[in-house]
Amino acid sequence: MLTVGVLNTSPPLAFSATDDVTPIGSEVDTAYLIADKLGLELNPQVTSWENWPLKLGANEYHAAFANVGVTEPRLKLYDFATYRAAYMGFLARKGQGPVVSSPDDISGRIISVTPGTNQEKIVMAWNEQLEADGKEPAALDLYLDNTNAVLALAAGRIDYYLSPFPTGAYYAATRDDLEVRGRISAGWPNSTLVAATTLKDSGLVRPFQAALQSAISSGEYREAQTLGAGRRIPAGIIDRDREDGDALAVSARARKCPSRPAAWRAATSRSP
């Protein structure tokens, strides 16, 4: 059995199915894909961003599938099996504020991020640059989950919510009042990748990467992505990611997957 930590508050990457219990989404589907290839039953455990490192470090999980980007500090602790490019998007109210492409665009604005993430580090680095230039930094407003951050944004309490690009694009595609106004690499100022995350030297990263490569070569990876676009995920999100090679890993894999529980198949038989 392969036990993994997954989130459930970041559609379309990870969220609850229509039964409000079963975790689904592209990150969860990536974990199922690897388990299938390795001939293992998947045991997904819902966790939070701040807790997955603790659970992984305590050997309660074999891996985390939580939209984890590869960074230099994390490379000291973890091994990574990568599967897509990593971008962040500045979600905003429609027509409000500049399109963000540089630190100057957030000067004096209120920015929400999840604490302990690359997003927080990026805004802090941009603030240092603004202060060095004698300009007003952005104010940070921290939220632990997407739901509350989006509510604050819609209510006008914050100006931007910096989140994983697929999540921002999902909210923009499913709401009339929000849009993504700017996108940057999650590894700013460098590029980076999202990866399945295992403890360093656990021996899991090579079979994980081999399983992913097999799925990509066989077309299963893209097939699952296409199925996801037709079922739950607004097509625009998939298309915009494809333009820059940032495909949603395996959104909503086919329900015929042998290792999936009956609850998953029932929960995903209808669109939420």
C-alpha cells in the first residue's frame, strides 16, 4: 500500500468530491497514476500545507502530493519526482489593479498568501526590493486556505491572492467577479517544477519517476488530462497551462482505474 498526503482545498489540484469526503483533483490523480504503475493500492490521507512535512518526516506518509515546488532548501530534505512546470497567479477582482509582472505592481497593495509557501517568500523578496528602492512595500495578509482568501478578495479586503496558477485560473473560470491578473514562476526568479515529494534517500524517487515517465510515454498522462478537461475542469485552465508546458498533471483520471475505491467512482460520476 502506498500512503500519501494530499490537500483538499485547492481546486482543481486537490479538493473534495461530491460526497464531501473523497479527495480528488490532479494531484490526487497523479498519486493514483503512480500507484497503478507500481502495482500498489493507494491510501490518500487528507492533510494541510503546514502538516505534510511533519507527517512525511514522521514516516506516516510515503510521499506528499501537495503541489510542492522544487526549491534549494527543500532539496536538502526531500527527493522529487517532477511532473509539471510550476507557476503562480495573481488572482484579483475583475479590472482592479495593474497586471502584475514586477515588484512595482504590488507596491502599496494588500497581498494574500498561504504561510510557509513559495508565494510568501516571493512577496517578501519583492518587498525587500521595493524598500531598497524607497517604495512602499505590499502588506501581507495570511490565509491558511483558498476559500477564506477568495472570500476576502471578493469582499475587497485584499487586492491580490497569490496562489498556484491552476487554482487561480479555476476560480477565475468559475466565478464572474475574479480574474488572474499576472503570472510568475513559482521559483522566481528562476523556473521550477512541481513534484511528488519523498524523504531524502528513501529510495522511492526513482520508481516514482519511472512510473510517471511510463505514463507519459504511453499517453495515459495526456488521456487523463483530457478526460479531466471534459468532466470537471473548465477547459480554459487546461489550455492556458498547455501553452507553457504547465499541463495539469492528470486531472480526473478515467474511473476505470482499478485501484480507485468505489467512493471515488461514485463521487466523480457527476460534475460538482
